[in-house]
Amino acid sequence: MPEQPTGGLVRPDVSVSDAVAIAREHWGITATASELGSNQDRNFLLTEADGTRSVLRVDNPVFPDSARDAQHAALDAYRRAGVAVPAAFPGRDGSLTQRWRGLSVRRSAFAEGEPMVDAGYFAPVVLREFGTLAAASVNALSALAHPGLDRAHMWDMRVAADEARGLLPSIEDSALRRRVEGTIVQAERLLAAVAAQLPVQAVHGDLTDDNVMGEHGDDARLHPRTVLDLGDLALGWRVAELAVCASSMLHHEPERPLRVLETIVAFHADAPLSESEARAVWALIVLRAALLVASGWRQLEIDGGNDYARERIAGEQAIFDAATAVPLAEATELVLDRLGFAAAAPPAPTSAGAPLAALLPGLEGEVAILDPGVESEDLAAGAWLEPDAERALVRAAFAGGAAAAVMPYGVYRLTRTRVDSADAVPTWPLATAIHLPAGGRLLITAPVAGRIEGSGYGMVRISFGDGWVCEIHGAESAPDLGTEVETGDGVSWLPESETERTLVVSILRRDAPGKVPTVDDAPLVLPEVVPAWRRFSADPAPWLGLPALAQADEAPAELARRERIFASAQERYYERPPQIERGWRHHLVDTTGRAYVDMVNNVTGLGHGHPGVADAVNRQIRILNTNSRFLYRELAEYSERLLALLPDDAREGSADRDALDTVLLVNSGSEAVDLALRVAQAATGRKTVVSLREAYHGWTMASDAVTTSAYDNPDALATRPDWVHVADVPNLFRGTYRGEGAGARYAADLGADLDRLAEEGRPIAAFICESVLGNAGGVLLPDGYLADAYARVRAAGGLCIADEVQVGFGRMGSSFWGFEQSGVVPDLITIAKPMGNGFPIGGVITSQRIADALAGQGQFFSSAGGNPLSCRVGIAVLDAMAAEGLQENARVVGGRLAEGFRALAERHPLIGPVHGEGLYLGVELVRDRESMEPAASEAAAICERLRELGVIVLTTSERSNVLKIKPPLCLTAASADFVVAALDRVLSEGW
């Protein structure tokens, strides 16, 4: 078995001019050469006069011909399996390997694409593709047999621990050296238990982001395609191929090392791992990282001029830091869980009797089970954000007479949620915390039968079953070590105290990493590591006579459940949506306690969970809820409040229009638009409705008929009914006319359309238009357009409908209504989304004369529209908007957001125009600011990454390339700054 010297290699002494000569002499080509990086060989890019590129490789002389021949055989195996690899070019004599001054040289095709190593952030799909590629590699090489494979080299993961240990003296940083040494010991210990069960075969050995070329996909991401550099091909552990590949993923977002589980799962799908291999994966990842760091220092020590090695030092350090950021045991359990390997369970408890009787038999009184969870009713109105929220729950229980208050194991604590954070925080408790009021001494009895394994003031540790322990923290003392105890035996005392006391009880596997409770609470872990701790621990509740309440992230199961009952046309957000079960103001919280800034919910204008709205619903539903044909005060009161919000000139009327004085209430924006169209047709005695291209107005038959957005319906323009005419959309950024005077030109074109319709015997009944182009992402109408358009419509005998469902109700900031931005007054106004702050309310505001035209078509009423409950909710919303100054907040915070986005545009060319006003904004993403080519794929990918960083934002517009910014109107300046910073990070790091 040929051996490679330990401790790194000095590269062959070959210059650029030498590479040019080699190419000419051995392949007969004339080319320029530039050096590519390598730790131990020399690689050159050759470029011929016609632009043809190839790669010249000068092997380190330590490698024998047999190794090269094995590599050529591996290339053939890859091609047969469909793994993309560069073609090898034979020299003039027909041989793939040529000799030059005693060195072996080879030439291969240049792999087109982009290097993956410097690509920044990798999306989950890219991480999965690397796992799939590593699986394809081992599958392609599984049957490869060649004498050149049986060689010893330092990158063989079977000897990585010894190799890394031998390189430790080269690490000058003593603290880093100690960390690397400790990592080697840990990994070696774990691998020793499974090494004999790990399959050996031919492996690439260096299938990393540095040896794979990528291509941009339709999603604008860089995807792995072509495998390069088989210099480390040899026999090795099959699972090492995965570990080496996965380790190279870590530096693409080192703060979140567990994202590499995507790579591991994808590998397993195509090349199933045994349980022994699964146990070895993370140990091999950290061992590879340790070897990278140690060899990097050694390479600089022996080859100080190697710029390639010097540049890689920081990345290798990032890989090591990321790999060791998660305890090895914890990471291993996560791998086992994701791959579906079962975990051991503790022996089932015997009957525990009354709550806490098995632990505190002398406790008298009620045991209160506290709910600090995401859906807790006790944490309404933002109470969970108070620093002492948990203590408040305990105090309330004691005030209600409870003898003990229990914070349960495994319930994600909303009380620990952090808002405006790019990172999740620990929310899942590993133990049951039992809070007791001040009082006398209480006997603590063993809830399990076993042996005293650990003791000391404040802690009792009882071993039981096969490798499990029960720990009780907060006790006085314990029996001697080794004492056998039965269930119910006294093991300690809860000390007498004049203040509150706490016992923390946990059931743990003996090999669980140390998580020490605080003085008065259970330790908590991040949601992403909960699957590991569900294996390392068990809920103490069955042993303590308490209800088992432990939770897990059920979002994948809930998604599958929804997909079973959803139609394909029903939309949902995100590739892997979080399960949202709580909202407060402009924050959404998923079931694991992760908070997100909500930048899309214009329905909840006041913000989520508003107590005023909740109180209004609670009060009114207990008193009366009926339909609007009965007489009650709420309907008139709410209608009067709505009318009072209109500008003075709208309430007064003019020569060409009536005063707006009548309100018709329904349940949604779609119904409001539907009703407005029906009213306009009845009032004019005509049918034709003019709608703008690229508009969205609703989903009912009539509102969908005037919806012309190809984004919502690709066949929209071709399938409009004959009573709908589609006019040009006055978009200053993408429309027919741009720049000064565009508004008049668009209006003139609309006038020409109206003339043609009249000539065809299809005179206009109504013109419907969003006052701001909301579906386009908040694009403001050109100056003068709407006033000119309204005048032409009225002159033609039609009515003007302002669709304010998205853009009205204070969202503009500088005005309450969107139409005020254009200085006009419509004949009909449709409103909905924010009216009920999530409660279904919609409406039409018009004149009594126009509304009375409905009488010719029969009576109008809505079963739920305008009922006492919806009106009371609507009044509460208006009260809150005024009391909380939300329109002014929209102006101020919206201006701050827009300034922040425009500042980002100065640094990130992907950002084009920033549209809108107040808190209806649109950040348009373009690949080229001159051509305005939409960056739709990038926009979708950016939204996915922003969700990972705690921001909910989605795309809109006909081209789906605009980030729509329409948050609750209570958005704070701090949250706005957080959103801008998150977008900056994504645009800087990748998506």
C-alpha cells in the first residue's frame, strides 16, 4: 500500500511558463496559462486563442501511476452513472498521463459554471443537492476495484484522528490547539464504538464545495453540477464521503450548523445509512474539521508562499467552529432522529397517584399546571413580553390558593420568545419545575426505584432502568451513594423557607450532555435541537402524577394534513411553512416560540390579538347578534363613523357627482366589489365595466371578472366576459408611457377607449381602479391621471369606483383614503380588509341615489354584513386607530422604511424602484435597472431566506418580483430597522 508522507506536501515547482510549454509539447496546443489553487499539486487554467479553456494538472510526485489509473477508472464509473465530470484529454501519444521532467501531468476539459466554495449562503435545496451528489458518488463507485485505490493518505478518514493529532504542534494558537485536541479525542471515542461496522469502498474523498462547479438554476440560485479533482480517490469509509461533503457546507452559514442535516437526509434517501454509519456522521464531520484546521496551519508552515492555503484558513476555521458549536452527542442524536432510527425509552412508571404525591407526599392543596405556551390564554395582550411573565403566572396560581405551581416539561415557552431577532432562542424546557410558596419543611420521596448515584446539597440523582437517571434539584441532601431506594422512599427534604421554593425534576439518559438547571427553573434548549432532547430525556409527568403536555414541532404533519384536504388552487406561503398559532401587534409566533415580523398582514391593520377588538367580540356575542333587517343602534353608529372619515368635499357633493352618504355592509372585499359593480350597473342602466390591466379585485364571479392580473390567472385577459373592457394600466415604471406627462397620455387613451365603447353600443357603466396600484406593489398613479380619468368616465355617463380594500383605511399615512393622494372623489368606494382587523367586514360607500337603484332589482341584505357583532368590531377598530395614532405611525414608520430600502438600493443593484406611500410599499427587484428585467426567482428565494431570519414578506406584481410591504399599522421603528437589516444581510450573503 503506497503511503503519502504525513504532515502535508510541498507543491511541485512548476511555473506558468512551464505550463504553457507542457501544453504545447504534450498536447500540441498554444495557450496562455494562469495558476489555479491547490494544497499539494499544481493546477493551471489554459486558454487558447479561440477562447477554448482546459485545465492542466501537475501531480505531486508522491502519487504513483496506479493512483492516476484508478482516477481514470473512477471517471468512467461516474460517467456511466450520470455524474457530471470533466473529460480527460489524451496527449499526443494517446496516453492520459504525460511525463515532464519527472513529473506526471494531465489535461482535462474546463468545467463551465461557477465555483461553489465562495457562493455564500446555501439554501436548503442546495444543501440537499450536495447530499444527493455525494450519494450518487458512492453509488457510482461502489463496485469500483483497482489496485491504485489501496493507498494510505492523510485525508483517509480512517486515519484522520492520528493525522490531525500529529499536526497539532503546527497550530500556533494554544487555545485553538487545545480545542482541536479535545475534539479529536471526543470523535475518536465515538468512532471506536462503530468503526468495525462501517462499510469500506472507493470514495472520492474530497467531494466538497471546493471541488464542485455550480450552475444557476431557474430559481437564480447556484446549484452543484460538475465534480472535480479526484486526487484523494481511495478506499475509505462509505459514510466519510457524506461527512467530508457535509463539513464543507458548514461555512456557508456557520451560525447555523444544523442546516447541514439537509445534506445528510438527502444522502440517506439515495444511499441509505446503517445505524452505525448514522452514529459516525457527525463525529467524522468534526474530525474532518479538526484535520482541515491542523493541516492548514501545517501547510503554511512548510509552504508559506501558498496563497491558496492561506486564503482557505479562515474558511477552515469557520468549518471547525460550526462543527463543534453543537455538542457531539447532541448532533449525533439529531442525525439519528432525522434518519428515523428509534431511541431507547425509560421503563414505564408505576401508578403515581395524586398530582405530586409520588414526590411530595406531605403536600396539601391544589396543584396548578401553568401554561407558558404559545397558545396560552393567560398570556393575552402581550403579557408574554413582560420580563416577569413566568413569575406572574406563579404568583397568580398562589393567589388562587394553589399549594404548588408546575411549569411543565417540554412545553415551548412563549414567555421566552424574543421579537425582532434573526435567531431563535431556547424555549423548550428539559425538566418539570415545581414552584412552592413559602412554608415548612417537606419530605421528598423517590418517584422511581433505583440507586442513589449522585448527591450533594441541592441535588439528588437516582439511577434506574437501563441507563436512565432521575435528578431532583432544590433538595436539601440525599442518602449515601449506592443506596438502593424504592418508589416512595424518603430521599431528601424541601427546606423550610420564608420565600418561594422550587424543585426541578428531570428524567435523563445517563449519556445526556450536561444541562444544569438554574436555581429556580428548568434548563431550556433551542427548538432545532428538541428532537435530540426528546431522545435524551423523558417527561417526568407520568412519574409525578401530572398530565403529559410535552410538545414537538408539528408543522410538517400539519402541512401534510392540510394538503390532504386542500384543492390545488388553494394557496399557501413558503416551501416549508412554520405553523403560526399566535400573533401580537406586528409579530407572528410559531408553535416553537419563534417570532417573525409580519410585513404582509394588511388585514390586521391594528395588529394581531388586539384586546379592544377581542373585548368587543366577547361582549357583543354575549348580548345580541342578528341580521341587519332588525333595528339596533350599532349599524347606524358604525355607518355614521365611516362616513365621518370621508374628506369634506366627498360628503358635500358637487355639480358632477352626489355626496357620499350611504353605507352598504357585507363580509369581504370581494363581496364589496361585487356589490359596487351591481349597484353601478343598476344606477346607470348599463353593463360595461372598464378595469385596468394587471388588477386584482376579488374572487366572486363579478369581482373576478374585473380582475385582470395574469399573475393570479394566466388566461385573465383572454377570458374576461364581454361586459368587461380592459384598459391600459398607468404604471410609470413598466407601462406604455413613462416620465413627465404620462398621466395625461394614459387618461387620453382611456378616453379613446370610452369613445370606442360608445360607438360599439357598449357605453360605460363603471370604471374601477385601485387608488394606488396595490397589486403592482404600491405603485402610485401618475400625477393627474385619476382626476382626468374620472372626468372622462363621468362625461361618458359612467360611475367611478375606488377600490380601497388594500390601500385605504389610513395605510397611506399622509391620507386616510388612497383616492385622496390624487385629489379626487369617487362615486363608490369599496372597503374591507382592515375594517374588522381580521374579522370579516366589507362595505360600499356611495350616495343614496346610486344605492337606491338596487331597489329595482329587489331587496338587499347580508346575513352577516352589518350585523351587531361586525359593527361593534368595526367601531372598536376605528376607536383604536384614533387612540393609537396608527395613521400617523404609518406615515412616520413607512417613511423610515422607504428611506431604508432606498439606502439599500445604493449598495445592492438588485433593488430597483421602491414604490408606495406610508405602510403600503413595494421593493421591486430587477436584474438590470436599465432593462428592468424582473428578478422574480430571486424575489421568491429572498422571501424564503428572510423567513429563516425572522421576517415574513412575500412577492406581488404581475411579474412576482416585488416584495410587498403592507404590515399592521402598529409596526415600530425598531422592527422596521430590523427588516431593513435582514434584507441587507440576505442581499449581501445570498439566498
